[in-house]
Amino acid sequence: MLLARRLLFACLIACVAAIPARAQEFPSRDIRFLCGFSPGGTCDLLSRMLADELTRQFGQRVIVENRTGASGMLAVDQVAKSPPDGHTVVLATMAMHAILPVMPGITMPFHIDRDLTPIANVANVYNILVASPNAPFSNIPELIAYGRANPGTLTYASAGNGTSQHLSGEFLARLARIEMLHVSYRGGAPAIVDIAAGRTHMMLGNMPEFLGQIRAGALRPIAFGAPRPSPLFPDLPLISATLPDFTVSNWFGIAGAPNLPPAVVARWHTALQAVTASPDFQRRMTENGLEIIYGPQAEFLETIRRDRARWGEVIREAGIRAN
């Protein structure tokens, strides 16, 4: 009888040990929140807004780390190699999941679908078209007319070859049936400087990155790439009013290490639900030109699939290749 009890006790201990301890304990320490881009951009802004709120929800510090380089891939690589315990995540971007995997010339040190766990989509930001104050157009019809009258002389900037700004410009040119010259910069900041100085005509990109220059009068907002007006610029025309198929946004989500336990994913969802329901967080998002698009994991996976197909088509038709 004593031997049987000891065997039963040992069996119970083994069963308890088999339950993933990491899932039970999450979060048990500080959480590393990696951002693949430099301070000052949309990724950094959103990472810090989320970290503030998530710290309150988890009762553990959520610490933003800017691990820059290789279009965000260095940050992703860190998460892909981290333990599957939920304590290291990355702010996933559309470029990471939907553009880089289908971009010719890109070699990724990981398989993004196998080596990351997409947890949830969180935020969305629509493209805004900004131009130099002395650009020879002030709206989309004028831009198209100028482009057709001056083929190849209309210039648009991006933060680098193969970036979302580059693809958005190619998409606009294709829909408008005009020829535009892509000017690739080493980041968004120098591109904005040259547009403000009149050395490049325009740029499509995330609204938060242009707000300061727009409000200072250094950049002129031309049109908004959303299906509805911007709360910040309600009178700004929609690009789709002239080019009905043009609606372009960048989304941001949370992704963790591969094979995250379902209990850890569920705990992240509980926290993110509370964050996105917070009136203060909602206000800060609106003030910065961002919108909340939180949804279940399945929606995030479908968004990745849809946008990868969409941008893959643009890349193939334009013959774009990474440098």
C-alpha cells in the first residue's frame, strides 16, 4: 500500500511538471518589447504607448528596446531565438510580414511564418501623401495631370528601396497610369528634409511621421489614403476620390517566439483587450493619427496573408528588387 501511494504521488508530481511552467508563470519578470526601428518613427511611438499601458496590465515592466537594422529583421531575429515564454516580443510591422518575405533579393536569417508566433494585430495607420510647399500640384488630379505632361520628372521619396513608401508610390503610379521617379533615401528623416527643401516632390507614408512638419508648414498635405476622412484633417481629400482602388495602410501587431503556449497567447490577448479599451489609450492613438484594429489571432493571420498577396503582386509587376 505504501509503495502504491508513493508511485501515485510520483505520478502526480510528474504530471504537474509536464504542465508548461512558463505558461503558468507568465509574466514573472520584465518583458522585452523590441522595436526594429529608430526613435522618432511610428514604430517607436506606438511601442512606447503600448508599453506604458501593458506595464499597468501585467504588473511587470514592459521595456522598449530599439534594435535597429535590416528593415527590422534584427529585432525579429532576437525574438525568433528567444525562449517561448512570452517575455520577449516584437512590434510586428506590415513590411516584416507582408513585404520582406516576397521581396526578391532579401535573405532573411529566419522563416518568419515558422519562427514567430503572431499574437494580435493592434494598430493601423493609413498613408498620407505630402508634398513640398512649392510642388507643381496641390491635389491628386493636378498631380496626375503634371505626371502625364512631364513623364519621368515627378519624383517621390521613400525611406529605402522596397519599403512600404516605395511600394505605395509604385501603386499610385500604376493606378494613375503615370511614370514617376523613385528617390531612395537612407531613412525617412533625410527624405522629409529634401521634400521640405523642394529637392523631391512628394512622399507617401505614415501620418505620425509627418505631423510636426505639416503643422509647421514645412510639408503640404495633399490627400489621405484611407476609405474615410482623417479625424485630424477632416477636410483633406481622399486619394480614392480620384483613384478608387487606392487605400493603403501600415499595420502593427505583436509577435512572440515560435511555439508560444496557448495560455501565454491568451494572457497577451487579455492584456491587449484591456489596453485597447482604455479611453486614454484611444485618445492618444487618435491624436497621433493612429487607429485601433485589435482582433483575434485568426484575423491577424488573415491580414498577413491578404497583404502578402497584394504587395507581392505590386513587386512583381513593377520589377522591384531589394538593393
